[in-house]
Amino acid sequence: MWGRPLKLLLVFNPHAAAGRADDLLEPVQQALGRFADVETHRTTGPGDATPWVAQADLSCYDGVLAAGGDGTLFEVLNGLYGNPAGNRPPLGVIPVGTGNAFARDLGLAPGDWERGVELVAAGAKRSFDVGQVESASGTFQFLNIVGAGLPVDVMRFTDRLKVLGRSAYTLGTLWKAMQMRCYPLRIELDGRPLVRDCLFVEIANTRFTGTSFLIAPGAEPDDGLLDVILVSRLPRRRVLQLFPSIYEGRHVEYDEVETWQAREVRIVADEPIGLAPDGEIRGEMPVTIRCLHRDLEVFAPARDERKD
């Protein structure tokens, strides 16, 4: 526990979970107020958090908390990286959104904002790896995962289905996977070349995507490596067989699924294929993705205390 009063910056997305998060703002503030002085920035819409956090004077805060879904976390993270390296307070996660995949690696169940507050109150921190993406359209960071191919198709499709809650991503993934659109990609993993016709590629820092898909079962957020999952073209019947196995991470046992680890990944395509980092759509190929080893402190339990 903290031995002195804290000062925290809470970045709260009231539009998360199709607007249902708005009802949680006061309970979250009250819970944090039991042990900290809390300043709240209530985001106004997509893209608001990154420039606001980047321009804020963070030197007076003991932590910056992202309250929303994975998209909110992505924006807050990139706002933090708009500040000098020595002026980035620890990052906390308060999961009140539709998708909270990164929160799973903190031992937080979907919507378990109370436990997120408890992690901040406990004061325990770990240094996490951060993924850095460089493309022609700019540079950004991610904590969870960045995908191409099917993940982008799903993001664009499910944006209209968020009123369905957490089932939207699952339904959208199955629907788009059955359409079997594949992408020819040229990939380098720490300089090792691969050429694949991919249904999708995911570059993961942590294990989950879409909250419930255990896409990278071996990923650790502080090992200095990115986990790469490649799924090649496969028959529709195999899609139906493979799809349920993702919930338990058994998809990596299929012949059409390849897994690798690398510190740097470069991907080139014949067309400007978009990217899906942490619940957002940002950037396009060609792209270089690097692991920034233990580059950011996060309010988190010790690895052996994590509950899946």
C-alpha cells in the first residue's frame, strides 16, 4: 500500500461499452478517492485522449489510469509516449469497456473495474514491454496486439455491432473468417524472410485479443519478444474446426497456424493493407514493429499472482 496521499489522473471514456460506462464514472471516482486525490478527464470522443495526455503536465501525478476499453488504453498509452521518457507515470487499467483484452494479463476479468482500482491501491508495479509500430503514416505504440488481414476486416465489421456487447467481436470474427479473404505478405522476423498467403497475422505482446480469444498463449509482456501468429489459407470446414479452439489457445496446434517470436518484425504487402492495434485501426503496410523491452511501468500483480 501507499504510504502517502496519491495524486492520480483518471482518463475516463464515458462512451465505452456502447455508453454503458458512463454510469460507472462516479463509482470509480469514489473508489479511487478513498486513497487518492483524483483529477478526471472525461473524453469527448475517439482520438481525444492521446493529444490531451500528450499535452498534460504529468510530473505531478503518481499514475495515469485508462478507464474504458482497449481503444481507450491505446489512446492513453500513445499520449504517455508523447511525453519525455522521464515524465511517464505508471499506467493503470480500469476495465469498463466492451473489449479489455490487455486487462486479462493483469488478472482482471472483463468489467472488473473494482479489481483494477485495487491494483492501483496496492501500488505494485511491473515494467512491461511496449510494441512500437513504424509505418509511412507515422509511429505509434501498443501494449496488447497489432493484427492485419482478418483482424482489420473484423474491426470494421463489428464497429456497427457494439450494441451486442462482448459477443460482437466473436460473431464478427466467425462471419469474416468464413469469407476466406487472404493476403499475400512478405515478412521478416529478426531478418529471417517468410512469404505467406495469410488469412491473418497477429503480433502480440500479451496473450488475449477480443477479451476472450487466447490468441498468443505463450506470450509474456516483459520477455523482450513479440509473439507472431500466422494463419495461412485453409478450407472453410477447417475454419469451423479451428475457430472454437482459439478460446483455449489450442489453435496453435493446427498445421495452418505458425507461431514465432522476434524482437523486430517487418511486413510488406502488394497493397496498403491496414493494421488493427489494440482495438483500433491505425497505419498500414509496409510496417516495422519493434519490442521496447520493459519500457513502461504498469500497475500489475506479480506474474505468479495473475489469475486467468
